[in-house]
Amino acid sequence: MKKMQGFTLIELMIVVAIIAILAAIAISQYQDYVIRSQVSEGSSLADGIKTAVGEFVNTRGYFPAANSSAGLATDVSIKGEYVSAVNVGTTTGVIIATYAGPKANAKLSAAPARTLSFSGVRNAGSLEWHCKSTTMPQKWCPSSCSCSGTP
């Protein structure tokens, strides 16, 4: 007699269940990856402002109080696809990137407003920048930032 070869229905159902579980995990991880890449736009936009603030501090000896003081465009003019505004904050030496751009992930642009702050610290003639956020979870933050928000 010939022995039949192949998979039983139960074996096929187990394989499908395993693939479904792996897909569910991968989709959530991919969504976090996409949000993290969108958050990096704020760091890129803030780099140009850091240069302008650094020049202002080197020539005047103190931090600017607003974008206009540092010779920058208005905060809503400095924006991207995921960032709605980048401004020199009212707190001295702080640059704030606010996320709510037209293509930002719904979790990133949802209330409360997600922000990333870059604080400038004067160090013997140079500026040192520290990144932090209280509105952004650590899993979305750049590796150099300290974040303590909730998703």
C-alpha cells in the first residue's frame, strides 16, 4: 500500500495561527518604527536653529528670547511633514519642536501635544545641547534623548 503524504488540517491551522501571532507583533513594532522616524524630523529641523542660537550667544553673550531675536523665521514657518512648529522657547536657551504636521502619525499628533525640547547649556565658550521630552514615550525618542511621556 502507498502511504499518503501531506499535512493534516490541524497542522495547517497551527501554522496559520503562528503566522497571525507573528504578524500582529510585527505590525505594532513597525508602527513604533514609523513614529520614531517621524520624530527624527524634529531633531533635523532643530539643528539649524541650534546654529542660529549658537551664533547669537557667541556674539551677544546671552540666549535669545524668541525666533525673531535670533534672526529666525516665525515658529510656524519652520515646519515639516510631521513637525508643525519649531521655536526658541520663552524659557531661555530652549528650542521646542511640536509634532502635529499634516502627515504625522495619528498617535504622534494626538492630544496632548507631543514636543521635543533641546536645552542649551553654556560650557566654557561652547554650547552643549540636551534633549528631553515629558510628552513623548521613550520608545519614540531618539537614542540621545531622555523621554518620560506615555504613548
